[in-house]
Amino acid sequence: MPFELHIALRYLLARRSQAFISLISLISTLGVMVGVSALIIALALMTGLQGELRNRILGATAHVYVSKRTGMADYHAEVKRLEAVPGVTGAAPAILGKALLRNEHDDAFISLKGIDPALEPAVTDVGKSMIEGSVAALGEPVKGDDVPGILVGADLAKDLQLRVGDSVTLLTPEGTLSPMGMMPRARRLRVAGIFRLGLYEFDATYGFVSLPLASRLLDKDADLIEVRVKNFYDAPAIARHIADTFGPDYWVQDWADMNKSLYSALWLEKMAISITIGLIVAVAALNIIASLVLLVMEKSRDIAILKTMGATRRSVMIVFMLQGLVIGLVGTLAGAVLGTGLSWTLDRYQLIKIPADVYQVSHVPFVVLPLDFAVVVLSAVVICFLATIYPSRQAARLDPVQALRFE
């Protein structure tokens, strides 16, 4: 073992007469540990929340939306054309509108979406999210009953006390002219299925009907074509390719553009939390400076003796740098283990519950990214190293004659 490291460890593990120095070193180590663990947990929280929201949004919606200025009357041709674009895995038409859903218990305003039951599962996760019934049931009337079906979200079904097979009335604003004025169109429907996409906005306010029914109720053709791509990170590039290839009559928008404000806010919040909690590590570094300065004052006689025995200024400086680095490394390692362990536990057992109607998710997810972990650990070690420079230089500059003069 190099003698510089040997002396640094001896100073850290001070004897009873220098117990105060050891206590300050312990406090400095705990400060680094708390700062690193808090920073890892904060980054894991924001990363997990971003990822969970992104996955649920991409599960409930398509990756790219394509609309046409002249309308989508022949959506079959448009779907085939879009499916031929490199990177596209599925395309499906959609009609969007507003309606009032009513039964004997209550009524609710909903976002009505007309879909093709055969194509919709290729662009969204609604097929995988059915907890009762199926998407295919929209185009399959019950035997002896020609009443069309509707799929409703789980929270909407709970609010209206709906079950599969129940009868509901759907009213749309596109009405018919009568002697009493414009009357909204009313259509009796049966609940063909209940889905849970994981986003409160969809589970509490959306209803899916077949495309022909939506066209009659809302009096229009398909509004747009939904597109799913193989890698959602490629969606912006594929959207630009579609816009350039299809011409100016087509309007294309991707999921990143549609949710830009949400992700910008989450990224800004992540950076703000990281900087704020990162100050804890800076405070811990100040504790390291204080402990090393006190140690230099306490060990001035030892430093003078080392210099008279032939120790160079560089060796004395290395002794105190190694002491600060040991404090930083031990605190960083302990904080990294503690922060990662707590993040895994909180995520695995979903210990922190939050209101789904506010945050769109029912619990706080925690995800530790390798890059975030590496940045936190390296930053903490670098900050601790920088904190050792000043007291180490002061120790190296100590004059042996002045130090031993009054001994």
C-alpha cells in the first residue's frame, strides 16, 4: 500500500483523542450518501413518470395521424397506400366527434370515435385492453337484435353503472330539422365491451363505435388515418416522409408533436428537480472541505515531521486528496446502492399511490436509467475530488519550521 494511502486511512480512522475529526468525516460521508441517493430517486421518479405516460399515450393513440384536405371518402385506398410506406406496421381510419351517452342511471358527455374493428387493433392497444367483450363485437349484432354496439372505458362504465349487454342512448349534435327546430340525433346502442387503456382521459370519456355508424351519426366521412410505426422514435421522420411524398393536400402530425408541451414540461421539471437536489451533494462537498481543513490544523505537527523526513509537497497533497476521495467514494457507493434499492422497491410494490384522474397513472413509477446512474455517480465523485483541492494545497504549503516552532 502506498504510504500516502496508508496515512490517509489512518487519519480517517482517528483514535480516541481525535474522535471529533472522525465524526466530521462520518457526517461528510453521510451527506454525500444522502445527496446521491436522493438524486437517483428523483431522476428515477421523473424518468418513470415520463416513460409510463409515454407508453400509455402510445398505447391509446396512434404514432402518426394523416388527414386530407378533400376528405377520406375512399379510406381503403389511403390505408393501403400508407401501409406501403417503409417503417409503417399498420393503418386504420377514424371518425372523431362529441356525443352524450345516457342510460337510466345518469348521462355523460363523451368523445365518440368511429373505428374499423378489423384495422383498429393494428394501430392502438384497444384490442389488448378489453376487460369485457371484444372489438370485433362492434360489427357483430346480437342474434335477433340489430342494435349496434359501443365500447366504453372502464371508468365511464363505472360512473354510468354499465355492463356488457346494457342498453344506452347516444345523442349527437348533428341533428335533424323538425317543426320544433333542430333536434339532436338519438340512437339506441348496446354495450358491446369495456376497455381499460390505462389513461383516465380515455377510460372515463371515450366511446368507440363502428365506422359506418359514426359516419351516419356525425354526418361525415373518415376524418383521418391513424398510423403505427415499427419504432415510435422514428415517427417524426416517417411523418415528414409521408408529408413530402403524399403532397400538400395531406396534413401529417406525429405523437411527439402532439404531446410536445407535456414532454417539455416533464423534461423541465426533471432538470429543475435534479439541480435542486444536486445542491445536497454540493453541501456535502462543503462538509468535506471543512473536515479536511480541520484535519490539516489538527495534523500540522505530523505534516511538518513528514516533510522533515523527506516527504514532498506532492506526497502531502496526495494524502489529503485521497482522504477526501475515500469519503466521496464511500458516500457515493452507499448512496447509489440505497437510491437504486429504494427506487426498485417503490416501483416493484407500487407503494406511492396518486389520483389517476389528475396524473393519468395510479401510482408513481421509478425507473433508474444506466446513463442517469452513471452521470450521478461520476458527478458526485468529481465534486468530492474538487472539494479536496483547497485543503490539500494548504497542507502542502505548510512550513515545517513554523509548524514545529511552538511544539
